[in-house]
Amino acid sequence: MKISRGWFAALLLCLIVPPVFGETEKITLYADAAGTDCSVTETVPGLVSVYMFHLGSGDRAMSRFMAPKPTCWTSAVWAGDLVSPDMWYTGNTQTGLTVFYQAPGVACYQAPMSLPTYIGTISYFVVSIGPSCCEYAVLPIPAAASVQAADCNSPFGTLLAIGAGKVTINETEDCPCNPPLAIEETTWGRVKSLYR
């Protein structure tokens, strides 16, 4: 059987380049409860909610991170956090939050949380329209090098390093919250370049 050069190159690429299955695991923020809008827009003074999500795949037991109000968001005052009622937690987003994805008394193996999952909301009272292009990011807690999570199979006390996302407060054309990727930066761009 004769194999064409194009098929051979595609097969070789599949063996060399690991598959890309979407976003890596991370705790991130969104401007909407559906997890689709990365830009928080202040239109009038009042209450603004920022939504926390744990993205990825697989099962997780907990996460540890913080999401303090950025210094550039001068128009907002932190009003509090509201964690999903199915979870329990300690701390807050401003100084360090640990969220357990099972209700108290429920063992991890009985009800692991499948990702992606909604964690809760961070509320701010906006007193005036603030500056444009203010980045609001998830950060590690002060004693950690990265945002952390644990699954049900990890030995007690073992935490996994995961990624962190962000939203943009009052985005403009100069600071889009989802900048377009250059073709050469994507895996598909590398595949297409083989056939030029």
C-alpha cells in the first residue's frame, strides 16, 4: 500500500505533537454567570458581580486561590463573596480562599466535583465609573507559588499547581480581554504550514 507524503506528514505530526484539548485547568473570572464574557463593564453606579469558575476536565476536591480587587479598580468597593451552596469554604477572595467542592460530611470519593464548575461570585459596589483597561486576575495565596487544587486521588496534603485567568474591567479596543491569536502561535497554524 502506498502512503502519500501528506498522510505520512500528518501521521508523524500526530506522534510528535501532543494533542490539544482546549484550555488547561485554571481558576478564572468572568463577567457573566454563563462563563462567556471576559469584560466587566461599569455602566452606572451600583452592584457588580464577578463570577468564579474552575475550568478543566476531570474531578477535583478543592481549590485554593485569591482574587483581590486590583488597585486600578479605584471606583469599586468589595462587598463580599458568595460561594456556591453545594460547597464549603474558609477565608475570602481578598486575602485567600480555600473552597472544598463537597458539602460538609460528604467524602470526596462519594461526590467528586467534575470540571468545569462554577465556584461563586465576588460582589463589588461601584461608586463611580472607573478607569479603562483594568486587569482583574486570580492570584495564588500569599504562601503559595501558584493557584492550587487537589483531586480525590491525591495523598492527603498534596496540592496540584494550576493556572489562573482574569477579566478586564472596562475593556477598550486597545485592551481587548480576548486578543486574537496569531496563526503561527496555534497548533492548527503549524499543521497548515506543512502544506505550503
